[in-house]
Amino acid sequence: MTSLRPYLLWFAVALLLAFAAVRGVQWMRDHPEHVPGARFELAHPQGWATHRKLVALADDDAACFAAFDRSGAGYLRRPVVGEGVCRASQRMILTGNRLVPTMRPANAAPGCAVTAAMALWTRDVVQPAAERYFGQAVVELENLGSYNCRKIAGGAAQSQHSTANAIDISAFVLADGTRIALINDWEPGDRRSEFLHAVRDGSCGLFSTVLSPDHNAAHADHFHFDMAARTAGWTVCR
């Protein structure tokens, strides 16, 4: 009997490992938002792998638009513009406001990956904050545009706007018509400011870059969001 104990112990360990492996596989199936290799779906909650998946979509037009097709979201693909470092092939306009509030102006046409991030941002950040601070939804997003072939101001690197992989949001309009604008409402003092700061803070980690009025004077009137690909997936939030 003594000679069987080591074998029984190893058998028990093997059973535990097999059980853990089965449970691990099941957990990954139940939580694809945490699995880098799992297909991105707009309906999934945010997870450990969400940002990585969104960044990957910026380089995969077919996969990105397929995610919107599976979601049933209506959209219009805009013509490819530019060439080289300024080629933008993912420009799109959503035809409804189910995923993102109505954009003003409507022709901003940010890239597909940025639009996907905005859908999660609307669901998980903007609308919960609007309900918390004002008891109503955001129905319009005012923007300063997406595509602009240029360098980053004051630098040599190409801006993410050069491929429409960025969007600048300047104001939020609530269901009752209340307009919350960064240029007027950023400074602390009331619920509007608290809402804008909550939106900025909640955006960090979802987008690759989040720049607010706290960053510099050039962003005094808008949030800059983009899905830039960076080494090790690090993000910027200022």
C-alpha cells in the first residue's frame, strides 16, 4: 500500500490540473472580453483585452466592419482618402444613434476602430455619467472633426488624425437640450464640470490617447481620442 501512495498523489494532482484546465477553458469561453485571441464584439463588456482588440481593428478593415455588421448597426462607409501616411480607409458614418449619440456635424466620419471605441465609451462611460449627474441621456455629440493629414502640433510624428484614427469631441447635448461644452464648463464648480471630468477619467484605458483641457491650451475646447498602436500597448491620459 505504501508503494501506491506516490502514484495516488500524482493521480490526484493530475485530476486537479485537468479540472482546472477545463474550468479555465470554460471561463475563457464565458469571458471573451479578457481573451486577446477572441473575436471582438460590440456587445461584449470591456475586459483586459478590449483595448488591444480595438487597436488591432485599426489595421484590419474587414474585421472591424464585420463587427458592426454582426451588431446590426447601420453605417455608411466613406470613400478612401489620402495616400501613404495619410491614407484613411476606415472612415464611416453611423446611420442611427443606437451605439453613439447623433454626431454634429454628421460628416466627421472617424475610422471604424475609433467608432467601435466610441460605441463602448457611449455605453460604459458617457451615458452612465449623464444619468448620474443629470438624470437623462446624451443625445448629441459635437465634434471638431476626424480626418486631417498633419503632424502632431509641435512635433515630427504624424497625427492619428492623418488616418481618421482619431476624433475630437467638443460638447455634449442632453435630452432636454442642455449643452455641456468643454470650453465653457471644464473648470471645477458645478455638475457640468464634474460630468466632463468623469467622462475624461472613464475614457482612460479604452482609447489609446485621451487629451483634455488639462493637457495644454490647444485642447481647451475638446477631448482628443485616438486608437494609436504603441509598444506594449501603453496608453496616454491627460
